[in-house]
Amino acid sequence: MEVIPRIDPPLRTLLGPGPSPVHPRVLQVMALPVIGHLDPAFLRIMDESMEMLRQVFQTKNRLALPMSGTGSAGMETCFVNLIEPGDAVLVGVNGVFGTRMVDVAQRCGAEVDTVEAEWGAALEAEQFHAALSRRSYKIVAVVHAETSTGVLQPLEEISRLVHARGGLFLVDAVTSLGGAPVKVDAWEIDACYSGTQKCLSCPPGLSPVTLNERAVETVRRRKHKVQSWYLDLSMIEKYWDSERVYHHTAPISMNYALHEALRGVLEEGLTSSWQRHRQVHEAFIREIQKIGLEPAVAGPIRAPMINAVRIPPGIDDARVRQRLYDEFNIEIGAGLGPLKGKIWRVGLMGHGARVENVELLVHALRQLI
Amino acid sequence: MEVIPRIDPPLRTLLGPGPSPVHPRVLQVMALPVIGHLDPAFLRIMDESMEMLRQVFQTKNRLALPMSGTGSAGMETCFVNLIEPGDAVLVGVNGVFGTRMVDVAQRCGAEVDTVEAEWGAALEAEQFHAALSRRSYKIVAVVHAETSTGVLQPLEEISRLVHARGGLFLVDAVTSLGGAPVKVDAWEIDACYSGTQKCLSCPPGLSPVTLNERAVETVRRRKHKVQSWYLDLSMIEKYWDSERVYHHTAPISMNYALHEALRGVLEEGLTSSWQRHRQVHEAFIREIQKIGLEPAVAGPIRAPMINAVRIPPGIDDARVRQRLYDEFNIEIGAGLGPLKGKIWRVGLMGHGARVENVELLVHALRQLI
């Protein structure tokens, strides 16, 4: 076989559904020498990251830590730890990630019912009310920012309904965390997971997860072992907690990156970060409308960090995206499932949520459509 | 809360059970800008990494790819994909990782029997022969280099016995891959997993896995879905294969690192890497004997990359390890389970397997014991 050369990745402007552009200060710490997962210096990094995660999740939860996998591992973590075979679970489905939740919950042996909406629409609290009146659910799970559709799902009313019936409220905040308010305590979210590669300006590879005491107690009172050893929080929390019992070798460099990314978010200020995402999103909508493009999602439920844009009739979807790569080094995302060929997905996330990126992309699109 | 400063990890010489020292060229690529997981440039990196993994695993298997988690995720990948509820599984247990295999297999619903040996001893082929005469097993699983004891398990005879009875042979090569021969095809290993943070000189975070056609066929013929969505190879192979169907967002930077680490191993040459690990190991044994220390494992079954050293009577285990950190910036590992307080574990792995590290550690130990 010929010798494979060193990688030389192109310099892309990442304006797709993730990964988002990583802040240079985060890239820098990735190259720092690795230390051991039980080194006192690493244990301090873990403690600090937990403390910063609590701030970003807006929670006082003791359990707030990064799982050693991507966002989907965080989703699986919440389901495998909270579900036992035969448990009733209600999932809101209006995109890829709600659909994935159903699949994951079923693989845990749950009896899953769904509340559904068209892809691109939000779920209505009334639908949850109706479902919760028919049956009692151990867990009700909803995606906050549906990356596949660009919808930001209102959560507070659903949370009240779930708790009125005694259920646990589980929220996917993979794409929203850091880019829009995710108020775990104020909104009474019992379990929440996210990813590093969206609004935290960090490479993909870890999944921040937080559970409140009610959720932790549910894990503690399980009759059966968690079906995943790798994602078993009862063991993982002993490593992250003061006991420091070895579970698996933490991905050291990724944890360096998350630490620095969280520092960046908190240095800017969480509220400022939310505002920046909102402002850049509004600028984006204004600018695309000037070149005849339209957002695919209704105004009040648009996720600021992930924008669905209608592909105009007669435009070759794949060709435009390929030309954006080839001629402008810009990545945007394709539509998925029923939205394939109908929308583009433009992520303005984390370090990428800047007005100059809006200008760059709109300038390029103007030439391609 | 006070402002948390940027991390400043100490410069350790990592001579514990892993993570091992990461080669500077690997650290460098970690800091390269991130690209998307469907970027044509990333797809090429994936193809090249698969090709290099095949070489390192010494296999022609089509399926050879890194799972997006650490070595334990690779273990779980093999078990969740190959086991269906009620399957009979035989596991060799003579340390932490064999014990972990039992736990993982049981969580998959397997009926698990074990073949056991004292921690620090190897399993005997005769034991497998006896167990396989009593019962038929779908899978027989063995750890190659038991990181908790320093034993390198001979595999070829066990492989013959397993295949004579029609079972699948599953091998944990987390610690051995790259540092000692792991001949997947020649030894007829049906499924094998490893980690990046041992003899590949890469940070922890990915788990290379390979399955041969017989194992892949077993996954394909499953009656039930794989219980883990995140680790479901039937979906993951569609992303790594030519179909490129999105599954989860690959940890881009970690995949950069693995690509560069594999390049490093193949540039040195796999055989040269095995020889270097062997020679440095032999130098280590010679040098510790000069200062009155003894290896805890019998000569013929010593794993070259992970050395168990008997702690002499009257020596304060924890204090020596702490002083190695504090005064010499050296990490070595403690004993686990029944070997706690009885052995130190000295890893001479990957980039760390160099004579100067032997000299550095022996020089330090001479002053501390």
C-alpha cells in the first residue's frame, strides 16, 4: 500500500448542523500533553468542569458531568439509566432526534407512546395533556432544539403537565445548550443531555448530562442493572464524585477541550451568549430574505442556532452544497427524512454565531441560487 | 464563584497502565481545525484510518473501524452486537477486564460461564477444552494483555478449541495492539477490540474494533435489535462504509489523532514496534532486578507493555506513587482488586516504550524504596 500522508483538513467555515467552528483557544488545549485519568491535576479539571456545567445547565444538581461519547451517547445514557423493562415512556416526535429517542427507549424495553407533529412544527402542550390523561408515564421526553427541522420547542408548559402526573421530564438540549436558555432547575427538567459540538464551540466527543435528585433516586432504586456498562451512571458518578473509583479511562484531551470551552462560554456570560445567538439569527433571517430565501419554520418557534431555509423551486440542492464546499469552503447541512431536498440547515452556533459568517454565507448563496 | 483559570496540566512521564505518553505529532493534529463528519475530506480520513487499522490488526476484515468511545465501549460493542438474550458465553477471568466482560455479557442477557485463573497467572487451554466439552458456547471471550495483572494470554490454542466447537472467538486487545503481535486473521479471532491510549501513542477516546465475516453475519442474522443504539454496528458500518448514512457525529479531532497515531505505528513498522516493546520490557526487568525488585508475573507470560512489579515488604505503596508524582512527575499504576498494595503496574507503551523512561523510573525508584 502507498504511504498515507499526514492529514491536511481544509479550512471550512462550519455553518451546518454541527460540528460548529471550534474556538482557537479550545483547539490549543487539545494539543496539551495528556495526563492520567487519576492524576490529581486531572481530578481538579473534572471538578471544575462539573461546576461550570452546572452553571451552563442553570442547575444546582450534584450530578452534572460529561459522558465519554457524543450527544447520542448522552441520549442513551438518560434512557438506559432511567428505564427498566416494561416502563411506559412518552416521546415527542417531530424530527430525527425525537424519532431516535423512540428507538433508543424501545431498545431499553420501554413501552413507548408518541406525541407527534409535522417536521418543522412544534409539539403542542395540549397533545401532552391528552396523552397524560390517557395513561401514566414514568418518563416524558422532548427535544428542545430539533436539529433536523430548526424548531425550538417550548418546554415549560409540558414540564408542568408531566410533573402534575408524577412523571420525569427528560430533555434533549444537544443543540440548544449555550445558545438559548436551558434552565434545568427553573423549568424542572429532571434529566437533560447535550453535546459539545454545537453552541459550546468544542469538538464533538463528549456529552454533558445532568440529573436531579429525583432522577438520581430513580436510578438508585432500579431493580435491574443498567443494560449498558459503559453508560451506567451509578458507577460513573463514583468516578466523578469524591470516591474517584476507576470506571473507564476518561478521554483526557476532550475533557481539556470541554473545560476550556465552558470557560469561554462563562467568560462571555451565558446571557450574552444567548443574546448573541439570537441577534445573529435575526440578522441571518433579514439577510436571506433580501436574496429571496425564506425560513422554513414559523417565527415564534425558530431555533436561533439552527436555521431551516426553504430551497427555492428549481434549485439543485446537492449542487449548491457541493459548490459551497468547493468554491467557498463553507459547510451547510442538507434536509433529512421528509425535508430532504426541501430545506438547507444553517447552523450559527457557538463561535460560529457571528455576523461575518452570515455575510459570508449570504454572499455565497447569492451567487449560487 | 471565582473565575476558573485555563488548565495547565503538569508534564508527566506516563508509565502507568494508560493513558500512555502521546506522541507530539499526534498532539499536533488534535489542534487542527475541525471539519464536518460528512465532509469529503473527513470521509477520506475515515477510509485511510480503516485501511491502517486493518494493517495494525493484521486482518483483511472489511469491518475495522474506531468506535466513538474508549476501550470499554469497544468491549461493549462486541458483546451487544454478538449476544442475544439467552446466548451461552464463556469468559476467561484472571483480572479486572475478564471480570468486566462477564458483567457486560450478563447485561446483554447472556448466560455466562467462566474459566478462571489466579490474578497474575494465565488461563490454560485445557480449562477451555474442559468447559467446551461440557457445553456449547456462542462466544468465547478472552483478554489478551490483562492490564490489571500484566499477563499476556496465549491465544492460538484457545482459538483452535473454540472453532472446533463452532463458537466465535472474541479478544480484548486494548493494551496489546501495536505493542505485541495481535494477528486477527492468522489466529482466527472473530471479533477484536482495542483502545487508542495504550500502544498506539494516541489519547484515550476511541476504540478500534474489527469483526470478520462470520461475526458480521452473526450480527446480520440477529432476531432482536442491538440493545445499544449508540454502539449498533449494523448502523455504524453504513456510515463508515460507502453508503455514508449519518449515524452520530464522529469525534473529529480524536479521529485526526488516531489517523496520525496509526501513521506513526506503520511508519516505524509493526514488527519494529513489537520488537521495541519487547526490548524495552527486557531492559526494564534487568534494571529493576538490579535494585532488588522482582516482576510479579512468570517470565513466559509477561506482557511486555504492562509490567507488574512486586512491592517489597515494608514499602508504603501509596506514598511511593505519590512521591513519584510530586518529585519526579512520573505516573505508575497501583494494583487493583486482590493485587492492591501488592504490585505496581508499569506501562511501557507506545511512545513511552523507550529505554530512557526505564532509566528515569528505575533511578527514581532507587531513591524511594
